[in-house]
Amino acid sequence: MTVQSSSLRRFFRGSQVGLFVVIGLLILLFVIGVSVSDRFATSRNILNVYEQSTGLALVSLGQTLAILTGGIDLSVGSIISLSSMLTSGLINGNPSMVLPVIAGVLLIGIVIGAINGGIITVTGVHPLIVTLGTGAILQGITLLYGLGPTGKVPRGFDYFAYGRLPAGFSVGATFALVVFLLAAFLLRNTRTGRHIYAVGDDPHAATLMGLPTRRVIMLVYILSGFFASLTAIYLVSRFGVGQPYTGANYTLSSITPVVVGGTMLAGGRGGVLGTLLGVYLVSLLNNLLNFLDVSTHFQLVAQGLVIIAAVSLYVEKRRIA
Amino acid sequence: MTMAKANQAAPVPRASLTARAPDFVRSYGIFIFLIAAIVVTFAISPAFLSGANVSNMLMQLAPLGIVVIGQTFVVLVRGLDLSVASVMATAAVIATSFGGQNSDAALIFLACIGMGAATGLANGLLVTKRNVSPFLATLAMMIVLQGLRFAATQGAPSGNIPSLFRQLGSATLSGMPYNLLVMIVVAILFGILLHRSAFGRRVYITGGNPVTARLVGIAADRVTILCYVICGSLAALAGLILSGFVGVVDNFVGRGFELDSIVAAVMGGVALSGGRGSIAGALAGATILVVLSNAVVMVGMPVQLQIIVKGLVIIIAASLYVRPARA
Amino acid sequence: MLSLKGIHKSFPGVNALTDMNLDVRSGEIHALVGENGAGKSTLTRIIAGVHQPDSGELSFDGRAVRWSSPGEAKKAGIHVIYQEFVLFPHLSVAENIYIGHERRNRLGFVDHRRTRRDAAELLARFGLDMDPAALVQDLSVADQQMVEIAKALVHDVKLLILDEPTAVISGPEVDVLFRRLRSLRDAGVAIVYISHRLEEIFALCDRVTVLKDGKYVATREIGAVNRDDLISLMVGRSLSDLFPPRRKRSDEGEVVLDVRGINVPGRVHDASITLRAGEITGLAGMVGAGRSELAFAIFGALKTSAGQVLLRGRDISNVTPARAIREGIGLVTEDRKGQGLAMQLDIAANVTASTISEVSRFGLIDRRREEEIARGEIANFRIACRGPATSVSLMSGGNQQKVIVARWARTSTEVLILDEPTRGVDVGAKAEIYRIIQELADRGIAVLMISSELPEIVGMSDRVVVMREGHIVGELSSAEISEEAVIGLATHQSAA
């Protein structure tokens, strides 16, 4: 076998293949968009798609890490809801409270993540069940804190969501982009990053190799909690107030870009760049469907079909017998 | 041999007690917990066991119980079904799409079950033939169904449910809700199917060890697909009954049932790793969810605590079922 | 370097090790031998910190130690190459080699270029032509094994344990491995070498420790023993007690199963074998020689790409297992828990698992009938249990095995294939299983018995077929059967 063919095969079987599926779909959508409306390919519209990807991008980043280890975090929606309520509720229009509250809310995300990771590593209960449980608890706590939109934020708080950098790039989306690139770099170039892949690939082998399996699992849930809280701050910036169900849809929708981007639910394969492209794909898809003047309801159908199409492409051969 | 004898002779029942406790908890803990919850709540608030309240709880139990029975089949074959709530809502929308006449009841019933079975078939095919993880396959079907439903109703479903279903969902026969009778019939039929029939045996073998199943000549894929079909069909039936209970139809009838049904099954001892659990246990899990939700209100705690208690109970229950790490 | 005294370890239902002793010096290659189930793997895992001993002393490098995790043992300088690979299939070869000891640059980041360069060097030293950037899942099994071995050399290893490292590699690779191991020994590393291949032990090792049934038997200088000594230490009992008396076979039974030139891609090449009524055919060969795959192919659990399987002249190639069962073929797999039993169910359900429709009426299981059948088999096979409703997960390995054999004995009217039927089974149960196999053959069933235990092959078979590297390389008639003959065929290096 020649080196060329083996590297070609590697190319198609490695994590990169996810990126190319998504890039292909992105190009396809773009071509459709251009042919549907001449307003589609305007910089104004594209910058709009970019801006609208922010929230999903932030929460999906943490979700990707959890899924890379073979787990899942179903508590992100509730973390977002709770954090958004606390953000606007505690700031309550007082500019001097902005920074301490942001710090505090992010810390809460970290603590919740640590609790998730702790329960998972100590009890051995499947992450799906653990985070489902903590998600319910957090939703209850959110509702105890307030049953409707609570508090307010000072003027200028919307900079994160609506601010524009030179050339019209959204502040929040650019922040998310930078964080993704940083995460991609760290995942590839740090020991912990490589251990995340190893734990997801084969947790038993990881333990036998003496890798700090528990610490890795703790870390990914902590990061998932942190990014969920960050998403909440973005949403408060966007809507001006925290709401008790504002995160509810993010629990499941945060998984879509991850799997569409080629990260396997079984763990160990994929990466954050695929997720980022998956986020842009979802954002572009919704935008395109608006242009197509399809009832917004079909956006859901389209999203479901995209999931099915994408995961069917990544499917592995079945084992013997 | 001699060692075993020495152990028997030694008057140290403690060791054997602690060794057996987990098994005991696994088998009967759920029922003990259920009884304890009822007793404690009754002690605090005697109105908890008033006829009206019991009837109310049972009426809430029925649709959840029916979904849990279906979910049990799927979890037994190492799957899970996130699309049940979407199927329920779709069934409710179908129920109002006809004229609301009782004469259409049979047609509605068949349409709903057909829709549920078709969804289950799609789930099962994705899981077995395409090897998609059950989580994603059923998640995608949930979203697709939701979109189709929204598109069909333009987001605002309207129309009437035949009075027959409304009666079935909300009326009682001298305190005994009709819908509970439906659940009991379903539980008995599917209990026999699972625990007494050849198909049920194949379900347990397939879930317990898919490789063994194939090697003893069981068509494991077919068994798995059928489990998803059963789950989808029962979810449709539950949706029909729930729409009759709610009376008005919206696009989210059954919201939360996907997670509640999984939680109930897991609490009742149905293992997510497959091949372990019973319908009786799963129904006890469902009963606990209903009792706890009701108890929170009856003892005068804020209603938001319902969901907190639910979260705590699932984590605690699940950690009790975790099998000790093996050699 | 390493010393174990009086180590005990039991798992629920089994005493894995009793009063185990081992003493390994630095600068020696110490062989560990024993039959399957003798406790070699458990011992390895205790030394490596995967299991903790129930009692006894473990000392390493002059200090008494008690590992609480594999990581600790690793840090102290113990590296184990397990029989099953500890590799990450979706990481590259280079990354697998350095996982846990990543090559880093001055900033503390993983240095991928250096990782690949160092890995390439290491592999070259091994004489391996392997792309360090290749994913492990794309490598052949032999190459994966070499990666496992290369991994060990990265670390500052004081004690290296290899569990059957040559099971999946062949000639030239074995030579390279031996050269590396000798130079490691000369550098002062202590090496524990576990193998079934006695000739390797004589070629490579300095001392040998023999285990049997979880107990320490003896330690000898390799120069002070010969092959026969070792075998008698390992087996340690008179074989005639274990195996049922051989019958005089007056005539050859008729051909029941005729396998003609079947091929399983990458596993079995052009294999032909005939099974006769009333005859026990032994199928010998090294682990990975393709014996189990041949069995799976006959049973319809693996697809064949060429050849025919004829049952009494009818073509049953590529049938499903369900059909094979209906045709009267049974397969007792080697992996009891993974492929044989439904662990959550009871004896009755496991016995009738392949005949569910037979014990059901109108789709409902006739539990009384099922229990009746199970009670019959419990008596017939002398299965130790409380009754048909005993959960198989509570039973010993030997009794579990009897349940599986009982299941297949009921449906196998023509052919019964047994893959390692006595693996991990204690001596008493072994003798009973042998008796059962003989009885089934006496009933006229054609039996194919796959085994890696030579005494078993020699003691039971009317005829022996030997496989090597996916090919059938020879057949021994009743008169020709001996351990030497079987070993000769099974290990003969291919002339390539």
C-alpha cells in the first residue's frame, strides 16, 4: 500500500471528514440562497447570519467537549435559564453590579458543572440521567427565583449581543469565533486536550494507561457549565432581561450542531471546528428558510432532516456477529 | 468448601445483610419508597388520600403510565425514545382534524395508532439498519414530527375532539377514571406480552446480549424495531387519552413526557444498559412521579419544588441501581 | 525487583488466586506459564494495580507497595502489555505511543512534529515500517501489537510484563521482539513473559514460574527443566483421570458436514474440513489462527466469500444462525458471557433460548414445560443450582458452561461445535464436560472441538485438524495424535 492511499483513507476516516460534510452542506445552502434571492448574498444578510449564531455557538462549545468524552450535558438549558434570571435579577439596573454579577454567574456555571462531573465520576450513573436530574433541579430553582422575566440591565449591556466591530462584525459572534479557535488549538495542542479524546475513545484503556480520567470528565462538565452561563449572559444582553424558560430549547438544540459537525455521540471523535461550522449551518438554514418564505414551522422539519442526513453519513460499519 | 461452611457457622449476619441489601433495594426499593411517600404525605396532609385527590392522581397517572409501558420495551433493548411526546401531540392534533363526531372515533383511533407505529418503525429502522444512536434517531424524529405538526396546523391547532375521547380522558366510573381502566388493560396485555410471551423472552435476550441473541437464532433487529413500534403506538394512544383529559388541543400536548417516561422507567429499575426491568417496576416509577408531584402541593410547598424533587429522586434512584464495578 | 508473597484474590464466586508467590529479579526474563484459568491474567492485573489483592504482600523495587490505581504502578516503572490491546483506535500511532507522556515544546504545548519524529525513530529501531501518523484502527492486528510493544519502550520502565505478545505476530516480528527484549534485559529491566508457546520460553527466558488453578506450583531455572517437566508441572495430574475412556471405533461414521474451501475475508483462507457422525474432531492452532472464525462461518454468523458448506450433501452456505439451528447445528462460543449467556435470565430461559417457539404455545411461553425441560437438563448435566429459576449470573463458570452445552445439546441433532469448551472452568467441571461431549458423540452427533489446550485436544479427539494463519495446515489421524505433532503443525513458520 502506498503512503498516498493510506493518507487519503485517513483523510476520509479521520475527524476531518465531518468538516467537509458540513462545508459541502454550507456551500449547497449558499448556492440555493443566491438563486432564491438577490438579497441573500449581501454582506448585510451574511453578517446577520453570523450575529444570530452567537448563543448557539457558545452553548454548543461546552456540549461538544462533554460529547467528546462520550457523555452529554442535558442540564445546559436549565443552567442558561437560571443564569439569565440571576444576571438580570441581581444586576437589576445597577451599573456597578454588572461586573461582579457576571463573575458570580460564571462561577455558578462552573460550580454546577463541577457538581455534574462529581456525581458522574463518583456514582457512575450515566451522564444522560445525571444531567437530566440536575437540569430538573435547576429549572425548579429558577422558577423559585422568579416565575416570569425578572430584573433589568443597564443601558450598554446589549453591547455583547448587538455591538458591532469595524466592518460590521458582531461583537458576540466574533467573541464566540475567537473562543472556538482557541478551544480548537488547546484541544489539539495540550495534554488535557488529547486526554479528552483518549477518554472518549476508550475510557477503560485510558484508566489502564494511567490517564487522569476522572479529572478530564470533571473538566468537560465544568466547561460546559461555564459556557452555558456565558450563553445566558449573551441572551440577557440580547433580550434585556432574564427569563425562566429562556434556555429550555437549548438543551437539545445544542446537540444538533455537534453531531452535524461530525462529533460522535460515542465519544473520541470529532472536534469543535466541526461544531462551529454546524452552528453556522443551522443559522444559515434558518435564514434561508426565511428567504424561501417557508412557514417557520418547516424550519424544524428541515433541522430534523439535516440531523438524520448528517448522522447517517457518519455511520460506522457494524461489528461482527 | 470448608471456607463456605465456616462462613455459615459464624454468627455474623451483618456481612450477608450488607451484601444482600443492594439486591433487595434493586428489587423492592421502588415499592417501599412509593409506600413511604404515600404514608408520609398522608400524615402531613390527610386530604392527600381523599377520594377526589386520589381520583385526580390516577387520572394523571394513566397517560404517563401508558407511555412508560412503551418506553420500557425500548429501554429493554438498549434504546430510548425521545419522540414519544411529539407523537402524543401529533395524535392530539389528528384527533381534532376530523369533525369532532363520535362516528369518526374509530377512524381517528386507527389514524393515531398508525402514525405512532410509523414513527416507531422509522426510529427502529434508523437505529438498527443505519446504526444511528437511539438518542439522535428519536431526537430527529421528534423534531420532524413537531415541524410537520406545526406546518399542518399553522401553529394554531383548532377543532374539537369527539366527546367519546373526552369522556375516556376525563370521566370516572364512580371515582375510577376511565383512562386508568385503559391503562390497566394496556398494562395487563403488554405485561403478558413482555413477561409471558415468546416475543417478550426475545426482547430480554436481545437487550441483555444482542450477540447472544443472534447466535441463538433470534432476529434481533426485528425484535428491536418492534419495540420501537410498540412504544410509538402506545405513545399515540396516550396522546389521544391526554387530549381528552386536557380538552383543548395545543401543539405541546404531552410536553415533558419523553423525559418523565424515561425517568419513571429508570426509577422503576429498567436499566438503560438493557435487558433488565419490568412493567410493574416502571409503573411504580410512574406512580412515584405523580405522587411526589401531588404531594408537594398537598403538603403546602411551592409548586416549583415538584420538579426539584423529581430531579433529586432520579439521581438518587439511578445511583442505587448502578451495578458495582466488575472485575 | 518484584516479589509477591502469599497473595490471595477472589472475585464473587471464584477464588482467582490462592497463596500466590512470585519473585522476579532485575535483568532477567521470567516466564509465567500455566493453563488457561491458572491465574496468570489476574496476577498480572494485581502487579499492575488494576486489582487489589485481598491479602498477601507485594513489594516492588525493595519497598512494600499497595497500588490504588494503574497510574501509580505505571509511575513506579511497571508497564504491562495486555493480551487485549490498550490502544485508542481513533488516535494516531505516534499519539498512542506517547499518550500520558506527551512530547511538549517549551511553552508546554504538545509538540506534534516531535511526537511523530520520535515515534518514527522508535519504530525504526524496531525495524518497523509504519507511518506514525496512521490511525491505529487502520493498522493490521500484528502492527497494533507492535505499537503496544513500542509503547513500553518510551518509558523509564523497570518491570515489563508481556501477556501473550506473540499471539498475533509471526516469524520476523517475533525475532525483532526477542532481540529488543534481550537488550532490555541486558540494560537491567525485569521482564515477565507470559506465553503458551513453550519453545519461545526455552528460547528467550531465564527462569520460569508455573501456576495452576490459581495456585503457585514452582519456579525453576530454565536450564534445569525440559518440556515434559514443564508440561507435567502445568497439568499436574494424571490425564487419564480427566478424559473419558476412549472407545474402540469399529467403523468410520458417515460424513455429516462437508466444508469445502470456504473463505472468510482476512480470517479464513480456503478451509476444507469434514465432520463424521459419532466422531470428535479436534481443531487446534494458535489464538488468532482463524479457528473461531471458521466455526462462525459454518454456523452462519460470519459471511463467507467463497466455498461451500454441505450438510449431508445439501448446500447450507451462508445461512443465518436461525436456519443453522433448525438444520441441527449448534455452536458453543468461546466467550461465555459475551456471546453465550443471557446473564440477566435464569437457567430455564437460557437452556431454551434457541428453542423459544418450541416451548411456547399461541405465542406464550409455557413456563411449566420450560422448567420441566430445564430440570431434566440440570439432572442430566449435573448442574449445581437451586433449580431452574436460578439466575445464571450467580453460578460458577463450569456450571454456566454446562447450561450452554445443555442448550445446544438439545438442538444439535447433526453437528455440535464447541469453541474452548473448558476455558476458565475448574478441574472437576472439566471432567464432566468431557464426559458430556463424549456422550453426545456416542449419540451419533458430529462434534468439532476447538481448543488451545493441548492435553484436551490429545485426550479427546478422534482426529485433529490444525489451523495456522487462516489456513488448514494438516490433519492427524487417531494414531498420529500427539502434543508434539500438533505443536509442530500449529507453529511451523511459513516458508515465506
